[in-house]
Amino acid sequence: MKLNSVVLFIILCFSWGSTFLPLKLALADLPPFLLAALRFLLAGTVLLIWSRRKRLEPQDVWRLLLFGIVVIAGNYGPVFWGAQFLPSGLTGVLSFASVALALPLFGLLYGHEKPSRRKLSGLFIGIIGFAFLAYSVTQGSTNLGSSFSLKGILAIAAAALANGWGAMLTRPFLLKYGAKKVAGLQMLSGGLVLLGLSLWLEQPNLAVFASLTHPTTLVSYLYLVGIGSLLGFTLYQHLLAVWRISLLATYNFVSPVIALLLGFVVLHERFSPAQFFAIGLLLVATLVIVRREQGNKKLDTRKFGRSK
């Protein structure tokens, strides 16, 4: 294992784990659907310009646009909406853990993965963790109120289902066209849908758009695009080519810990003992699921390309 790769992995974990702090800060001025739309419209445009000029077949363009609605609007829309009602660290833990649970679940349903005791154990632990966290929230142990916080948890859980389903739908096109082009096109289509939802439901006025000029909001937005979407995406693609997937997949365990620490240090977020126990269960479930059999197996870099 080269030192350079270890450094890049640390940067990747920090890039994706740290996005939940600027997300929380930006949501103080921007409504969630609008923030998500602006993020992915810009990131998608950059990725399409960056990608190779490989011609897309017309029927594939429409499929990718539709799948982008699932992967981006159906996933990040609920995550950004739910983040309003949750501490940033908890949003990070739920986002990573729920995706780690949803991907193998849909992989089993679509026949891309074989059932194993390890995966089923991880899914079981994760479900218990989600249930315990939801129960602790209903007891009024969060500073935002139980009903609002529970809405946030349920929204992020629903987002993971969209993410898992969208990943299965998108996989053949990643092999065919590469991750940058597919992700860029999906970000644009999902971003446009999110923008439409924002104009319909949130009805932002000029003052809302003007809030992007506020230093904290602007820096947070650019951080989400530049660090969360573009830098994280690039590092993930590079490490897929040089690392075993068993090592790389541990970002699902490291990144939420970073999200928790940043929320604790910067925003002074606190949790009850019951919530810490539930978070621990989710982290354990994530670690159990992402562990792979030993070996030097590497994956084709075109198969993946998620960004936080």
C-alpha cells in the first residue's frame, strides 16, 4: 500500500464526511430543494465538460435522464430536506449507513449479489439501529423536537431506497459510457427536477437567491460542489483503480465519524446515550456490510461514481 494512496484515502473520507457541516450551514439561508438543485446543476455541468466526448445513443440519453431523477432528485432531495431537522453529524451517519444497507439489499433483489450471513447480519443490525434511533427520537430527546427529527430520519431512509434502486438501474450505463458522463447527465436531470420542485413548493424570491452572496452560504455551497462532488468523485475514481475494494469501502465507516466530530466541535451538537447507542449500531452495521473477503480484487473504475 503506497503512502500517496493512504493520504488520498484520508482526503476522500474527510471530503465526504465534512460535507454535512456546510450543508447544515447553507440550509440556514437556502431552502433544501433549491440548494440541492444549485449544487448538482453546477457539478453536473462540470462533469459533462470534463468527461470524454463519447456519443450517447438516443435511447440511452432518455433512460439516463429518467434514472437521474431517481438517483439525484429521489436521493438528495430527501437528504437535504431531512437535514433541516437533524444535527449535521447525525445526518452524516444516517446517510452513509442507510446507503450501505440499501445497496446490498437491492443487489440481492436484482441478483447482482449473493446472500451471505455477513450481509444479512449487517442488514439486521442496521435495521435495529434505525428502529432504536427512531424510538429514541420519539421520546423527545433531541433539541429540535421529536416530530421534526423523526421526519428527517424517515426522509433519509427513503432517500437510501432511491439511491439503491437508482444504482441498480444505472450500473449497465456506467460500464458503457463511464462514470463522469453518466454522473454528469444524471446530476443535470436530477438538478432540473429539484429546481422545479423548489420553484413549485418553496417559491424562492430574489432575496433567497441573494443569500448566496453571504460569505458563509457561498463558501458552504462552493464546498459542497467543489469538495463534496468534484474532489470526492475524482479521488474515489482514482482509488478504485489502485486499491482493494475491501479497503476503499471502509470510507462508509470513517466518513460518518468525521461528520460526527465536526458537528460536535463546530456546531456543538450533542446526543443522548440512547442515540449514541443507536449510532454505534449503525456504524457497526456499516462496517459489517462493507467488509469484503480477503484478496486483491479491484473493480473497474467505470462501475461507480457516487459523490456526497
